[in-house]
Amino acid sequence: MDEYDFVTIGSGPAGEKSAALAAYFGKRVAVVERSPRPGGAPVNRGGIPTKTLRETALYLTGFQRQEAYGIGLRLTPDFALERLRLRAARVSEIMGEEVRLNLERQGIDLIHGDAVLGPDRTVAVTGSDGQQRTLAAETVLVATGSSPFRPTSVPFDDPDVFDSDTILDLKTMPGSLVVIGGGPVGSEYASIFSALGVDVTIIDGADRILGQLDAEIGAMVHQAFIDGGMRVLVSTPNAVIARTDGQLTVTLPDGEVLRPDKVLFAAGRVGNTDGLGLREAGVGLDERRRVVVDEHFRTTAPGIYAAGDVIGPPALASVSAEQGRLAACHAVQVPFDLTLDWLPPTGVYSIPEVGAVGMSEEAAAAAGIPYEVGRSTFARNARSQIEGAPDGMVKLVLDSRDRRLLGVHIIGDDAGELVHIGQAVMHAGGMVDRFLHTTFNIPTRSEAYKYAAYDALQNLARRQADGDPT
């Protein structure tokens, strides 16, 4: 039996970062990973491959620049798919190697195999050769991530029906695609395939796609999808996927029948907890097989922690990494003061891209906070015009009583990067005035913050001039 201070099951963001922190403070650490390449879903199946597909599609087709320059490429479907897959595979390989090297630098043992929890915080690991070894640990962290939700009503045994993992294994580029699910994952894939010239229909049962976003920003994404040639169907629940007379069909509630080449079902995720022996070890799970934890990421079993997607939303790699670090701090009692960020940003890497942090208009109204908004469109921004990407805007939400910044919502190129400027101001409890007193390089997209702040303060002044005390 091999003895460790800390054993992590899973090498995704939560597993890697928790292991690295524990090792940094002198603990003997092992990471168990069942896949040949470390890094978890973000490296191998989720974030990095998807975002690489997006950037490759934009680069190869010039999708967002065609109007500015009057030219664009039309690629043969097979060539486009080959380029996409090669580039995604290469980036995943590079980032997986970075994870491996990070573990190696910290002196962490990376053990490949399938893990099962045993009594007294032991972990039985079965390798691909069938050989088994047992690890004993003071603390075990479960960081096995999540997988696409696969309801029994969806015929995933059909070769033309995919989830968000298996869609990466496409052998041929479809002429038409139906995407069921208008959340971040569904929206990202739908817009990528649309940019590649695929006839895409996206279907969601809710009254709008990307319902977690500020409603105005979500509506702009919806319109951008339509303008790009996509069909968007909302308030359309319970679409039925079947194969009729050899033809793949999607039947809508109103009786309309779609006949796409492929279907992508991207609605929800479940925790990767099957086969780990969690219940037998006393670890509580919820109805979606996610691990139940407390505020310190402790499970219901002594000495066993969990972090990342396996415990549920927000299912962001950035948040999972911080959860892992915090869990490790508490578990091995290291003298390091870490707290979970109360203001994590969100990035949706659809086309167009979205970045958000803090309160939306709807959230501020629901909280009873008097608020004002300010906007600056990229159509007025020199850098955006230079790059031929004038669509999008920066939107600020502020408390109208003290001008404190409550939320930042951005749509357009680099939205996922730009949102961190607003996040930093919000962390400092800053007012929207901060942007007026900041000098931004010209030409840059970040300069839009200044003009959004001007717009917010002008809107607030007009309201007060009209007699509104807030």
C-alpha cells in the first residue's frame, strides 16, 4: 500500500490545482487520472477543444471580417473538418503536456487508472493492464468533473445523434445540424458550425437562449445568430428525435418535422461519480449524481473532499480551480489564506463572444436596487472599426445612489478578456467614475469602458433633472 498525505481523483482544474497547492506546502501527493492525457474535460473534451474549434473556424473562413474586406474563404467541408480536428488535437496535446509538467515540477505522482474509494480513505487504482495498486491517504479529493446529460428519451445509439463530447468525433461535416439546448455549450457549437456554412437550427425550451445572461445581451446574441443565417427556436420544449424511414427527424411540439443530417443534444450535465464507490464510502450524492459538500468542500464522509464540476454549477474551469485550491487549504491545514472569489466572471465563447460579471439589470431590479446603465457600442470604437469587428458593446450597471459599479456585460470580440477590467473595479468597490479617471490606450477596445461610464452618468443626470430622486 502506497501512503500519501493527499490523493486527488481527477486531473482537471480542481484536481491539478488542489494537488499543486498541497505539494507546494510539503505534502506527499498523488493524482489519479483514468485518461491517457491529464487535464480533464477542459483540456480533452470541453473548454480548450471547443474554443480552438471556434478560433480555427474564424481564421479559416474570415467569418466576422468578410463584410469589412469583401472577401472570405469557402472551404470544402472535408478540408474544413480536417483542419478543425488537427488544430484542436494539437492544442489539447500542448495543454495536456503543460498539466503533466506542472505535476512533475511539484513532485506529484501521476497514476493512470480507474479509481474506486475503499474504507478509511483508501483508493484502489486499476491500470489499463489490469494491475491494481492501493493508495492510502490522510485526505482524498474527488475532482472527477462532469459529463453531458444523456436522457433516455434521446437515441444516442443513433450514429447521427451526438452530445457535446462525442460531437468532436464527427467524421464528416454535416450539411444541416439541429442543436437542442440554448445554453453556453449549445450556443457555442451552433455558432461555430454556422460560421462554417452548416445550416443550423438551435432549439430551447425556455423563452430565450442564454437565459443566465443579462436579457439585453442575450437578445443581441439571439439576433446575431439570426443575422448569421441560423434559425433560433425558443419556447420549444420536448422536441422528439427519431429515425423515420431511414431519415433522422426532429419533431417540434407544433407538429413541424425537421430533417437534419446530424443532431447535437447539449442540455445539462451530470457528475462523473459512477463506479467510484462513493455511496459505499459514505459520500452523499444529489439527484444528478453530483457530490454534496459543505462550505469547505467537505463531503459527508470524514477526510473526503470534492470540488469542481462534480459538485455542480457554475461548472466553470476557473471556478473549479479556485475550489480545488480552497479545498486543499482546508484539508491539509496549510497556512495560506484563500477565499473563494465572490465575483467570478462568465465567458460564453459563441460567435459573438460574451463576457459578464456581477449583476444584470434584471438581478438589480429583483434585489430592489435603484440602478442606471451605460452603454458604448463597438461601432463607435476605433480599434473595432480597424479590425472590421464593429458589432457589440460594453454595458455597465451601477447603483444610482452612489454610482457603485454593480455589473459589466460585454458582447463582441475579446469580451471574455475585457470583462476583467470591470471585475477589478468591482472587487475594489469602485464607482463608475473610476473609468473616467483612467487613461486607456488608443486605439483599444477597452477604451469603450470610458464612454460607457460617460453614458451612464449622463443618463443618471437626466433622470435626476427630471425629478427622479434616484
